[in-house]
Amino acid sequence: MNSFIQKAKQEHYAIPQINVNGLIWIESILKAAEETRSPIILGTTDKVIEFLGGYQFICSTIKNKIKAMDITIPVIIHLDHGLTVENCKKAVDAGYDSVMFDGSKLSIDENIKQTKEVVDYAHKNNVIVEGEVGAIGGNEDGIIGTVKYADLDDCINLAKEAKLDTLAPALGSVHGKYQGEPDLGFTEMEEIQKAIDIPLVLHGASGISDEDLLKAIHLGHAKINFNTEINIAWSNQIRQTLNEDVSLFNPQQILNPSKEAIIETVKSIIHKCTSHNRV
Ligand code: 13P
Ligand code: ZN
Ligand code: NA
């Protein structure tokens, strides 16, 4: 699985991670990726695992959907913001391809120690691991945090000592909507990418301009995470559908247009990440 992200880094594009919030997300994301010939990462945030039915249920549901839809592009099933070492291990056991351990609330020493434990377990099972340095701000499914810029030495140490596959250095990006214009630390980004070989991951991409996304890709980001942008498109469409015909109650009539909204948004994200026509 890592080879797909490494290939993206070498060829200067990013594989989008789109967060799954229910069954229609799975179908719509896969359809958008298949039709644009883009590799894709389906992310499930640890915070919403229970809502999605548990690690085992959601992972096997995604795998069954891939088969049922005859999907031919590479798909990576990823645990987003794994909250504990235990949870990351559960995702590995459930059949995930990739897990993120979010040690952003820990001291760097404790972050390295716990990430290492996740990597040891994951690599034995051919699962790749993403680590985080600093803290991505904003509000993600109820996890509220303030931005803390990643320190260069911490990035080097975590990547090397924990033998990470990908690294998410927090450089001013924010989960959810931005208050004002996003202000990413491109100088720090350049230093980090010069010092570290592994692909970088950009979180909080909803709200970042196309130009800044391309800059981040140029500076070593080969995986970019999107959640809010798709959820806004989905909920706007549901509101519109219900407002247009207040007598509607048939779930398919209400939800089908929202699927189209997800598909169109994911396709536009794929184009922003220039991952289309790569497979
Ligand atoms: P946004 O919700 O801002 O797109 O961020 C997504 C993300 O970083 C998921 O890990
Ligand atoms: Zn994130
Ligand atoms: Na964002």
C-alpha cells in the first residue's frame, strides 16, 4: 500500500483521503475514483467508528463494496486519527491497510514511544502507519484543538525512530472551516521535506486554496485529507432536496441527489490533487 503513496510523491501528485461518514459515502467515493482513474484512500476517523458500526464491520463493508462494484483502482482503507495504540491494533486486526496514530496530545517522547508500538504491530501485518507531529487545529467530529506547529527535530526523530511510512506535520492547517484565510507554514514545510524522505500528509484540506494545495504537493505531500468539504456539499444538497418538495419522505428520493453531490465533490478534489488518470 505504501508503494502507491511513494509513487504519488515521486510523480508529484497527492492521493486524496476522503472521510467515510456512512454507506453512501463509500459508494460515492469509490465511483468518483473509479471514473476518474485515481487511487483513493477511504478514511474512517476513530471518533466515528462506533457510529459506523465498528472497525470490523466498516472495514469488511468497504471491502465487500469494492468487490460488488468491480472497482479496479487502488483503494487504501485507513484509520484516521487513531486515538490509542489499542484502537490502532484493533483496526489492524480488522483488516485495515493503513492506520494513523494521533499522538498530537502527547509529549514528543511519549508520541515516539506509542507510535513505535503501533508501527511494530502494524508492519508485522503489512499495514502502514502515519504519525503526527504538532497539532492540527479546529474541530473534527468533536475533537477540538488549537494549532501547534510541528518542530523539525521532532519530525525527524519520530519518522526515524518509529520507522513511519508517512508523516503529518501540523503546519497551520485546520480541521473544519477556517476562520479567515488559511496560513500554511511553507518555509517549515520545505525544511521538513528536505530532511525527511517519507511522503508527507496534509490534514484539514477543506478550505485550502487550489494553489496552496499544489504548493504542498510540490513540497512532498502525497496524501491530502478531506472531510468537511464533502459534508458541506452533502448537507446542502439534502436541505435543497427537502426544501424543493416538503412532502418528500422516501429515503431514496432524498438521498440519491446527495450521493451525486458527494461524487461531484470528490471528483473535483481528485482534480485538485491531480491524481486523476494515474491508474
Ligand atoms: P477537513 O475536514 O478540514 O477537510 O480535514 C479532514 C482531515 O484532516 C481528516 O483527517
Ligand atoms: Zn485530520
Ligand atoms: Na479544513
